[in-house]
Amino acid sequence: MNQFLIEHFVKIIAHNTGLFIRPQDWHTLQRKLLVRVNALKLSSLEEYYQLLSKDTYQNRIQLQLSSPFSYPLKPAMDNGDNGLSSEMGGQKEWKELLQLLTTGESYFFRDSGQFLLLKNIILPELIAEQRKVWQQQGKDRPTLRIWSAGCSTGEEPYSLAILLTEIIPDWQFWHLHIVGTDINSDSIKKAKKGLYGSWSFRTVDEQKKNSYFIPGKSGWQIKDSIKQLVKFEYGNLVKDNFPDFSADIANIDLIVCRNVFVYFEAEAIAHVLRKFYQTLRPGGYLFTAHAELYGQQLDGFSTKVFPESVVYQRPLVSDFVDTHPGHTGELQLPHKGQIAVDLPNGRSADFSNSLSSSYLHPTHHPKAHNSRLKHHLINPKLDANMTPIASGSPHDSLSLSIVPPIAEPLELGALESEVSLSSAETSVDVKLEELNLLFKTHQYSEVIKIAKKIISVDPNNCEAYYLLAKTFANLGNYLEAEKYCHQAIKLNYNWIEPYYLMAGIAEEKGDVDTAKSILRKIIYLFPSSIDAYLQIAELYEKEGDFTRAKKMRINVIFLLEKMPINTWIGREDDQIKVEDLLKYMKKLLVD
């Protein structure tokens, strides 16, 4: 592999699409590039690079300055077969290449929590506002404008259309403008057809499916009453100019852009967010997938935290002074008064060490005793050059952490003798081990009190925020737990444990889609996270998707086989040898 040349392909792809291609995926990238080289009957990757650089005159100038070749860039030769002698050839070829670089994975009403939030709070608010505008301005019909940015094969915008017809009694009287865009032109073609297989309905009940779709030999066809509400167009979030009044993508009430930014470089995310801000009307909302914007710079957006999701709003001028496009502000958590919805504290789950059920049954544990393998594994020392299974998708690659069982409660006298924290000790120098001891012995009120004192002295103490998050999670107050997780991630974007905590909270709330989304984020950020693979495998298994569950476990085996077999992974008294865990995983696949 010509690493120097591939690096320049990575740069030009990021520049034109925002897509971040990790070094471990470069071999896969090269194979996909060669597919296009052969299809176009070009002589080399260098010639293909020149073709891609023909997108615009400005790009050619920029790429000339950073060309990987010692000779000037020149137009790719027209051999009579490829028809690519014009500048349009480069633009056309980008669309072809993106069929290989992007894959669509979607289904109807994906992330039930976010759709519940849309149904009960966000959309009713937007609908009421637009009714008011209609009455004040005397327009023919009220209008609601929604953009599904990165719509894949269309399940998301069609789900939004169905939802609107269910919550607006007189929806036929409205002008409902729903547009879906995607960088994969094949996905757009499928979306326009509106024909779907059973996998797209994995979370949809039969009644809803029969109400809005017509069964046929090739699948389920969406009814015309819904289909006519949605328009689909090819769109490149990084390169396209928007707001775009000619394409009717402007003054949008709601932008839904989920599971897109997870593939983007931070710089590209910031660029797109600035354009989203300008495209939303004041008061409009932006929805992203969970954990996609943590630590990201925002342009004037107001952050709102709900139990189901964090959402971002372009504030009204009266609500937010600095709303000009150039304003840059870091993602801020709302003050307590801004939190829109709270959760009842009746439910509780133990988040002392883990966030979901154990992924290894105690009786099947290779070290047969009462401990359980759990999440937050301590990462063993892995080869820095180790490459996960290459599939071209950041969702297919993961770090191993095994935590000990919950400590037995200490006697009160022992606790008092070992943990005596005076007000003077609630400084930056307070040992977090003592705070952890209070947490392990379920002294939650003390943990909250002391952790907040630590934060008052050291506002950047992310471990104190994380302990608060775990404490509130154990108390069943998931909203507060998520709030402190967000703060910990804001302080340390690369700390893995708050992500796991949020995934566990989502699973405990029954929001499996959110849990999987966060776990995929972990995999993307920390490609050797074995425990994230195992958790996703368990979630797939619960959904009956045994094929994907098996694929995740095969990835685990691949990672374990790259480690020395005598390496102990885990911590304290719950460690296990790589060899033992590997045997167990192989046995699990056979069984």
C-alpha cells in the first residue's frame, strides 16, 4: 500500500465529504478505490486521484498545492470509454465512489425515545407556533418544514410524515414540507421507490405497518398519502450551500441529522453546524443521535436536556442575545431551571460498576465464582498497530474492561474510621478513593454532598462529575445522571466510562436504540473496546438478530487473539486471563 498516496485520498475525501477514515481502514479504502480504477479503466490510483480533484476549479488549485505527486495535476485522459474528460466527470465520480464508502442502515421509527420526544413535546410546540403564524399572517395554510439530513433509504423522513399525520388532526389542510437528502445516490433512489423489506419494520407493530403500507411480492410499499408528503434529493452536507432557497431548504422548523456526525471529522461537523444554524428558523430545532456532539463547538445553539435526548435549538433573539452566525460557543449544559422534563425516581438500578445485565452468565464464567464480567474493562496493553476486522464501517470494529463485583457494605464503625472528611479536606486534594468508598457502601447522600464540594473547589474534576452521575443513576434519577455524564465528557471527551454509563442508563430505560448508538460511538472513539462489542452483541441477541450478535462476538475473538494469552485483563479480584475469555467466547459461538 502506498501510504503517502492513501493519506492524500483520505484528505481529499474528508475535504469533500467530511468523512473521517481511520488508519486501520486504509487497506479497505485502497481496495474500494481500486474497484473504481478498474471500472473506469484508468491506469493507476494517481490518475484516479486527479479525476477526483476535478470537482471545481478552486479544489484543483488547493489540491495542486498539496499534491502527492512531483508533477503538476493534469486532466485525466479520456480513453473513449469513461466519458470523464469534462469537469463534470469528477463530480459524477464522487457520487460513484460514495456508493462504496457509505452504507445505509436505518429502519422506521428508529430510536423510540427520540420519536416519543418529538411526538409529545417538540412537534406539538412547533405545530402550535405555526398555527399562530398562520392566524396572524392570514396565510392560506399553516406550514411545517422538516429536513432529514442524511436520510439513508428514507425510513426516517417517512416516519416523520406518518407521525405528523397522527398528531395533526387536520393535516390535509397543512402544507407539510418534508425533504430527505443523502450523499449516497443509491439510497435516494430506494427512498423514492418507498419499497421496504421486513428488516425496516423491526420495531414497528403490525397495526401501524398495515395502516401505512401495502404488502406485495417484493416487500411493503408505502401508501401514496404518506409518500407524497416527502421529497428526496441528493445532498452533500459539507459541499452544498445551504440555506438553499432554490431547493426549498431554508427556514426549517426541524432538522433531523442522526448517525451522520459519528463518521465526520470535528472540523467538518463544525462547518455543517454553522450551516444548520443558518438554515433553521429562529426557534427551530436540531436533532442528532446521542453523544454525537459532546465536546463539539456550537454556533449559538441553545442546549435542552430531556430524558429521551439532548436537543439543540436556534434561539429566538429575545431569548438569546448573541445569535449572529459567527458566534462560537462550546456545548453547554442547561441550568437546572432549563431542564424540560424530569423522570420519576421510583425506579432504580445498580450502576455501581455496570449499566446493563452481565454479558456472561455467572455459571458460565471461565473463573467459576460469584463475580460477574461487567463493563468498563481496563484496557490491556495492545499492539498500537493492531487492526480490527476491516469492514469499511466504524461500527464493526472495539477495549476490554472487567470490573469487580459490587463491594459488600462495610460496618458503620469501619466506615467512620476509614472515611472522615472534614470541610478542609473537601479541596482538590481530597482522595477520590475515599469518595469511591462512600459510593460502594451506598452512602449516596454523602457522595453527592462531598462531590459537589470538590467541584466547587475544582470545577474541572471530571471524576467527581462521574461519581455524581453514577450516584444519581443508582437513585433512579436518570436525568441528573445524564446531565453529569455530559459534564464529565465535556471536560474529558476521551474518557470512556461516562459513555458506558449513558449506554447503561438508556438500556435501563428500555431505549435500546440509544444504548446501541452510544456503544457504537464508543467503538468509533476506542476501536479496541471489547466490552462495547459484547454489549451490542447482547442487545442484538435480545432483538432476535443473532447474525449481527455473532458478528460482534467474532470481532471480540479477533481482538483477543491479538493479545498475549497469559495477559490478565480486568482489575482487583475479578481478573481473567485472555486465554480463558477466548475459550469462553469460542465456546459461546459453537453453542
